[in-house]
Amino acid sequence: MLWQRRQPSDAHRKQDLGMRVRKAIITAAGVDRTQLPLQTVVDRVGRVRTALDLLIDEVVAAGIEEIAVVIRPGLKPDFKQAATDHAATLEFIEQDHPRGYGDAVLRTRAFVGNAPFLHLVHDHLYVSRSRVACAKQLIDIAERENCAVSAIQATRENQLAYFGAIGGIPIPRQSRLYEIRTVIEKPTPTEAEQKLMVAGQRAGHYLCLFGMHVLTSEIFDLLQHDLERLPAGASLNLSGALAQFASSHRYLAAELEGVRYDIGEKYGLLIAQLAIALSGDDRDRILTEMLELVAKSSPHA
């Protein structure tokens, strides 16, 4: 199947002067994961930092000038403390009467205005495999391609229950870049096999969301539309709006030179800490300690 670029919509024509991403939002109001950004890890140079502080560093390194964090009511003092030196530059938006992840994103509409923006989730940490931070890589792609882009990561089928996933087609002569056709939140393996197969992926692997997006303000109209039609007690997710966005806008997915770690999963913070340490100044020491630990824990030791 030959790839053809869709004709730009009226919304896309508004972006023809070029994307310039200078605002970012971090959603951190999830009921079950509120405390995750406040957890501490040791960074690449050996300093003890909070996960929130590392996320903000990621954002600032990407050239972002304004940052908003969506939190639960009453937690602003905790998050300001966790943000350390960045606290004075943040805008906090409280999500009272929360109605899900999509609702948290929608709460930032006034802050974002009509600008394109970077969005990160609060329960992931990112480790770049290059000298360029993951968020910076993503923004560079969005500004070059002049459209919304979501970061993705090839993920095993048995992990589908934890992530949104995309279906799409590779863009010729553009390594690791895809045009998104659909987005499904936490698909079943059967659903993924039927709707999310992407050429070039290893068997049993799908392209799942990375927890990092560059989006345009049109996403808020879609979220508002979905929210107004949401049944009582139901939660608004972001994936449904992203799927609608893909049907009317040029919307890409990019595999970055980096890895995301979900610190809310079992051993997630531990695995993220190991990945950060192995990419840092104390790599040799950590490898030695790990080998000794494995040797000592062996039943034949």
C-alpha cells in the first residue's frame, strides 16, 4: 500500500507558519498514582532527586518556557517541594471532581490557549540513548514536520493492558516515523492483532504510547465534545480524542532514541533507577554491584 499524505484540514492550515513548542503540561492528578512524582531516585551524576524534578529537567532541556502541572486539590505544597528549584516557575492546576486522564488534559485549556504544547504523564521516567533528551527529540520532529506527534515504543503483547497503542503505516524514507490511523486505549491482544498491526514490527510487538506527546489545541475541542457526552460516573480518556484527531489531522508517531519506564508498575521505580544509573557516571560500579548481587543470590553460591 502506497502512503499518500492527506490534504491538510483547515485546522492544519492554521499551523502552516510553523510549529513552535514553548508550553508543556504534566498531568499528575491520578487517584492511584498521585504520590509517584514525589518518589526519589538517584540521577546520572549521583544526586538524589524526585521523579517530578527529573521530569521538569526533561521539559526544560527541550526548550520549554512555561510549564503547568495538573494535581489533586491540596497537594500543591508537596509538589512545590518536590519541584525544588523549578517550583517558582510552575503553574499548578487543581483537578477537582476529576473525570479521568482526558479531563486532566482538558483542564489545561486556558493555560495552553491556541499554542501547540508538549504533554508528559507523571508516572513515567525517560532515559535517552543519545545526548538529546527524549522530549527535545520529540519537539524537534514536531517542529520539522509541522504537525502533532506522539512518541511510541515497541512493546510486547503481554504489556498491552498498560498502554494505549497506535495503528498506522510507516512513512517512506523516514526511519521510525509513522502516520497514525487509529489509537486504542489498552487493547486486547485480539483487538491489537485486528486493528493495530504495523508493517516492520517484530511478531508479538505493537507500537504503544510513550507517555509523551506534542499536540495542538484542536485536541481540546475533541475532549470537550467527548466529556459532554460522557455517561455519569465514566472517565474521559485521551486515546479516544487522539483517534478522532487522527481522522482529521496529519498526526504522526515517532520512535525516539530512548526508553520510557512506568514507575507505577511493580518494580517500575527500581527498573527505572537501574536504567538511569547504567546511563550515568557510576555505570561500572553499578554493573559490578549487580553482578555480585546476582552471584550471591544464586542457589549454588
